[in-house]
Amino acid sequence: MRRRLVAAVWFAIGWLASATTAQELARLVAAAEALGARTGVAVCDDDGQPLFRHRVREAFAPASNMKLLTAAAVLSGLGADFEFHTTFALRAGRLVVLASGDPNWIHGTADDPVLVFAAVGKALVARGVTALRGIDLEAGTFTGPTRPPTWPQDQLHTYYCAPTGPFVLEQGVFVLRLAAADGGVAVDLVAPNAGSLVRVQDQVRLQDSRKDAVYGALDVGDGSVRATGRFWRKSPPVEIRTAMAEPTMWFRATLTNALAEAGVRIGADAVAVPDAIVHVHKSALAPALERMLEDSSNFDAEQCLRVLGAKRGAGSLSGGLTALEAAVVDLVGQRPDDLELVDGSGLSKQNRLSPAVLLTALFRASRRDGGAALAACLPVAGKSGTLAERFAGSDLIGRVRAKTGWIRGASALTGLVDGKDGRRRWFAILMNYDPKVDGLNKDLKRLQEQMVAVIDGMVADR
């Protein structure tokens, strides 16, 4: 009952900030709305007492601020110490991989697939296994579509629309390196390291002018990728990231290539060996949360949500959304009427939530186990992630931790500010506007930063 009463503060009178700061914040909100951006702002102090409210009950498209709900739900449901366990086992002479939905298989990290798969190969050879009858990838409950159907269908090749699934390397993308070479462009597959099992079609040509030097890549879907376009002759080497068409194919090809390099081949004539667990790879939740919030990774948001769904019995996208809604209800104390959850990343324009719900969920999550981890993963003003270039020239650098958000028609900033007086304030700023309007977000970001500067000095007028 107390949780319902605390949540109801946002829908009743509550405490408000002193008149001077409240009026200044109201002026900035009015300036945003004068630009055509409907603006909702909720602010509370570190005791949970409201300091400012404007349109706090109205529903907004939250853009990537949705990731705050997802991160809070994942931490609440899995725990900050959660580990992904991917099991490699021998069964009837075949290598069976049991999915964990691990999102951390990224080259150059401790979970680099080259390192993990090499360890599997080494473990097999140590058992005297140099030939396998095949590889089986068991998805478990990680079934169904790889992307929310509400994502922009004309952008599914982009890195920010990368697919999810039971077996996904490199956050669902492949990485190509382009470099000018004698007489042409050298195009090399950087990751995943699938060797010759994935073919690279080089259709990029050199040009003398920097103007109109445009290039890109596409996963053709038949075990090959195609790079096309025009590359400036004097350009330094560049790397491009493009969404995979079928993540499981890449996983299988990369694993097969690594096993071959370790001296383990695949063949029907392989001799059966006793069943056994060969290797278990463990990776932590924390890196995925950091990418989700610091880098605003859509892939990590959706993938971690699927893992949360799997814990409840359904590792599908819909299972993840069911788990997310249950977590929001648990955090807020009731199911808000204005809540619409269609993905976990905020890329979908159809998501709807209010500043009151967002701030209540964030504030309550910060008080639970894992709350410190949630705050630690937020970008820091002027220092990290999507806030690295924000709040320039202000004394808020290093004192604001917040999640940014932008899609066409929506701009947002939600987080906390550690005040100069030693007190912490929490805020949610959601702005929606006509998506046909271009160039507005730079003005809205400036107003958001000015709002946080006012929030920095707010205290309750008791």
C-alpha cells in the first residue's frame, strides 16, 4: 500500500520547489513548447519528494530513455552479479552449444569469440577429439523474430537495427575494414573471424575526389557480404559496421573456423566419443548494461530483455516485453494507464510512457539491489558515452549522470545530478514534436541542459 501512496504523490499535490527555481524551470519548459515540443518534466529530491511537475501524467514517446526502464528491469530480474553461461558439450560425437543469449561476444574484449572458440578447440583436442560429426546450436526458449516489427523496415541493415537471437556475435553486426591500395580498395573482414567460410565481395572503387565518397556493405545472406561504393584515394583506413542477415550462420561459421584452426574438423566419418561437457563460457552482465546506457546500444537492450524473458520461460521478444511490463508494475506499484511497451530500446516510435512513470521507476530502482550499478552505467556529463560532448563549459561536467534519447519527433534526457550542495536530484525530461521538423533537436538539447542547471539548485519549499 505504501508504494501506491508514494507513486500517487506524482498524481496529487506533492512538495514543490521554491518559487524562484520553479519559475525559471517553467520558463525553460515554455521556451521548449514555444518551439513546438510538448514537454514533460518531473523532478524529485533524493528522498523521493517531488520538486517540479509539468505534464507528468501525459504519455510521451521516450526514445532511448526507454533503455532506463529496460536496464532497471534487467537488474531487478537478473541481479547485478548475473552471468551468462554458454555450454559446449559433446553428444553422440557432435558438438552441442546451449544458448544463453550472451550479448558480450565482441572482438578485442575478454569475451572475444576467437579466444572463447579457441578454448573450446583446445579442450576438444585435450580429450583426443580431432573430428566431430557436426555442430548443433540449441536455442532453447530463444525463439521468434530477431527484431521488433515496429522498427523502421528500411533501416534493418544498419548497426542500430542489428538482430538479436540465441547466438549473436559482435552485437549483431559484421565489421569490414576498407583501405586504399594500389589500383583499388582492399576490403577485409575484421569480425567475426569466419575465415573463408564467409566470402567478401569487393565492389568499392577508388576516386580522386573526397566529394561524394560514399560506401557501405550488405550481408547478402548466402554466406557472403558485399561492399559497394566510392572510396577517396587519400582516405585513411576506415571500419564499417553493418547488421547481419542471419546471426546463427555467423556464429556457426566462426566456431567452425576456430575449431579448424585448433585442429578439429567436421566430418561424417568422425568417431563417436563419450558425452561430456567440454567448456562453459561465462560472461558478466555489467558490460552489456554499460553499452546499453553509455553507448545507447539498441542490440544490448533487446538482447538483455530476451534473457530476462528466458528466465521467466520465454526468451522471445514478446517474452521480454512481458517481463519488462511486470518489472515496471513492480517498480511503480500499479500498471499505468499511459504505458505502451513495444520494444526495450526505444527505437520504436510507438512506445509511450509518462515522466512520472519513468522517474518513479528510475528512483525506486536506485534504492534496490543493483541500484548503484544502474547509476554507474549512466553516461557522465562531459566525460563518457552519449554525454561526452554535452554540458560543455558548464560546472555540471562530472556531476550529471543521465540517459539521452532521440528519434525523429522525440528528444529526452533522464537521470540525476549531484548538486553543489551535496544533495542529489533526479529528473525526467521528455519532449515530443512533429517528426517532419528538421534541426530542432540541437535547440532542445540546449534547453535540456539549461533545465538541469536549474534543477541542480532546487530544494523543496516546505
